[in-house]
Amino acid sequence: MSNVVGIGMTSERTRMRMVTRLREQGIKDEVVLAAMQEVPRHIFLDEALAVRAYEDVSLPIRHNQTISQPFVVARMTELLRGGGALNKVLEIGTGCGYQTSILSRVAKEVYSVERIAPLLEIAKGHFRTLKLKNVKVKKADGSFGIPEIAPFDGIMVTCGATHIPEDLLRQLSVGGRMVIPVGTENQVLTLVERTETEYRKTELEAVKFVPLLGGVA
Ligand code: SAH
């Protein structure tokens, strides 16, 4: 890929600055910070936007979707880990695959579901470029999860849901954690921890994601 070579020389240093900023913003999990340092964010963007890859902003990708801002990606990954190792993780909303690639560095296996077929093809190209071996994708409405692979010890939803889908709750293992933006226009980042007896919900900060939509496109 031409843009890997094109700004490859400076991107390592630029990423280091991004990681310094993430620390200043309160990200503490060294495993997450290492993943953010390693994954080249600029390859996920079209050439015209690649120079802005390490700014702390969300940016447009194709098909009217967005790549989340680095802080939000790091924050959600830190919350999902909760300081512990992750085995099997489900992500809803692959998009360009940036968050997926970060997850692939902090979990043993990652399953990611996307409803827009051409976006999934683009993401798969990125996974090949990065030689990720532990990521599997599925084209589907992610609200239903992947029952045949469940349970997951981590579920991350990267689109805004009006409510927490029942199927996803069911597919969370006991002791597992789900991170999901809940709400329509503006959402509240919500952490769900499944215990033997309950789903414990904690509402965190406000976030803004594109909406979770039904069906496939
Ligand atoms: N994880 C991405 C963010 C992608 S934006 C990143 O790293 O930046 C959110 C994605 O969720 C979009 O690609 C959108 O198509 C997808 N999406 C929305 N509703 C969905 C659904 N029901 N099932 C699967 N994917 C969905």
C-alpha cells in the first residue's frame, strides 16, 4: 500500500506523540497503550485524510461511516479489558477495522460483525496488510451477535444503540464485560458486567457514534 510507505517514516514518531497524549488524557492500561503505539492508524484512511490520522478526532471513512477518535478507541478498549486478559471478543461495527486491529492485539480471538458489505471488504484488506491472524469477520446485523460462537468474555459495540440488544447480553459470559454506547443522537458510554446473578450497568461519559441500524446493506 502506497500510503504505508509514504508516511511510514514519520508515523512511528507521530504515533508516539499520540500515545503521550492518550496518557495525558487518562489512559493508564499499558497493554492498550502498546497496541495504540503499534497499529498504524493512517492506513485505515483514504489518502487525502491520512495526514490527519493521529489527530484526536473521528474522521469520515466510506459509506457515510466514521473511524472513531483515538481517545475513544483507547478508552473503550481499556474498559473492555478491565485490567485483565481477554480471550474471545465480539465487536459490532467493523467499519474500516481500526478498532478491530487494536482488539486483535489485546485479545486471543476477535470476531467482528459489519452490516455494510463493501466496508467489510475494505477492512479485510487492512487485516491482510497487517497480517492479523486472529480476526474473523461476518456480514450481518450485529444486534443478534454470533450465537454459534458465544459466549464472549468481551463485547464491544462501536455504533450507537437505542437499547442494549438482548441477544448480546445473553452471549456475554459470566464475568464478561460489554462496552456499548446507548442512546440515539448522543449516547452514554455504558459498561455492562455480567456476574452470576445480574448484569451490572455503569453509565460513563457522553459519546457520539453513528447509529446501530438493522438489516444488512
Ligand atoms: N469500529 C470502527 C467504527 C465504525 S463506525 C472504528 O474502528 O473506527 C460504526 C460501524 O457500525 C459502521 O461501519 C456501521 O455500518 C456499523 N453498524 C451499524 N449498525 C450495525 C449493525 N446492526 N450490525 C453491524 N454493524 C453495524
